[in-house]
Amino acid sequence: MKITRPHKILFPCDDITKQEFVEYYRRVANTMLPHLRGRPIVMERYPDGIYGNRIFQKNAPRHFPASIPIATLPKKGGVVRHVLCSDPETVEYLANQAVITPHTWLSRADEPNRPDQLIFDLDPSGGQFDVVCRAAKSLREMLKNRGLTSFVKTTGSRGLHVLAPLDRRAEFDAVRSFAREVAEELAHGDPDHLTTEVRKEKREGRVFLDVARNAYAQTAAPAYAVRPRDTAPVAAPLQWEELNDPGIKPDSYNIRNIFTRLERVGDPWKDLADFAQALP
């Protein structure tokens, strides 16, 4: 595919051009596709670079190639035509449209109200990433005690995502209710550092345990997605023991160093689907 305006700077502080950005998605596409395939996508676009206007686009434009699959899904008062990524060419095409982050649903288009992912977003109020890591490990144990295997990744932004793959038997209402119960129990055990308070002014510097993504049409940044921040960080799956490394940060990995990691450890989430499990 011909890259349009390849020399345009998308990440000004790091001189990352559109050419380099599209090449990243081209190179990572096969690793990333299992985390995208079948999921409706919301496109976060920055045609003029990450300091320019943001376009948060749900509907696939009519000019998109006919080869790109589209899922027409209901919303209140109408429908939305969501892009689906099923091949490397679509990943590359979206990158050429300056889609910095292709946010994905927690369900797949064939059963949109039955998620196959349960996600906790651990969002710090400040720079207390050590507290985030501690909370993630505690959350892992709580889920394990309920019979759920969980996985962790950096968000590429400020915190961590803890994810449990599901078998799609439960609908979103049940999944969100379960997630809220777990988050409230975790926060109750460490009220000085953790909270489920939605309003920022009431969090008082604590880590927010966000479960709101567990709902129809809500999204999360998938594994290996680029985030619109300096250094072009990516959401990077981790091995749990890596949270013990004091040097780990939510933006440790970016488009310029992630392939060294992939060559060294591979994708820690490559077998994620094999762990699909029933909601307790």
C-alpha cells in the first residue's frame, strides 16, 4: 500500500513520521491481529499529528475499500458501521488513515452483548505506579480465588489493564456486576490507596479501579496499539513477574523498542483465547 504524506510528522517531540508509524503497524500486524480479529473498532485519528485535532470516529466512512469488513451494530436511535480488522492490510490501511489507536470492543461482532474479555483499568491519579502494580497483583489473586485466570498489560498511557478471558456465556450486565463487586472488595481492603469513586475530585490521589469498560459498545486499547503520547508508547502485554521490576512503567514500550522485546520474550498473550473461562 502506498503511504500518503509519508514525511508528515505525527509525533513532533520524537520526529516520528507517518512513514515510521505505518511501518510499525505493518510490522506488528500479525502479532496484533489475534487481539483485533472480529471486534468492532472505534478509530482514534490524528490527521495532523498528536498535537492536532482528535477525531474519535465510530462509523466507517463510505470511501473505505470494499475489502474491509464492516459490522453494522445497533445503538440507541440507529446503527453504527464499525470496521473489523481481519487481515494485516486492514491494520495498515487504518494506520495510513492516521488511526493512532484502534480501540476495540470487549465483545465480538457476532455476539456483541456477550463479552469474551473482562477488563479492570487501574488508573492512577498521579505517578504512583508502584501502587498500581501492587493492586494488579492483589487483583490477580482475588480473581484466582474465584476461579479466573488473568493477564496484565501496560496501557501505554498511565496505568495497567488486568484482563480475564471469558467464554461468552454471560452478557455484559452480569460481567459488569461481577467486576464491580470485585473492585469494591479490593478497594475496601486498601482504602488509603484504592478507590472505585468515579468522580475525580473524590479520589483524593488514590488509584481508580475502573470497571466501566465492561459494557456494550465500550472499548479498550488492545495489545500493541499505539497511544497518542510522546515517544509513541504501545499497550504491551506483560508476564506477571515483570510487575516486580521497579523499572517497569506504563509507557516502557514504544514503537521503537517493542520489537526487541518481542524477539526476546514473544507475545505473552499469544495463547489468551485458550484460557476462555466461565464467569463465576
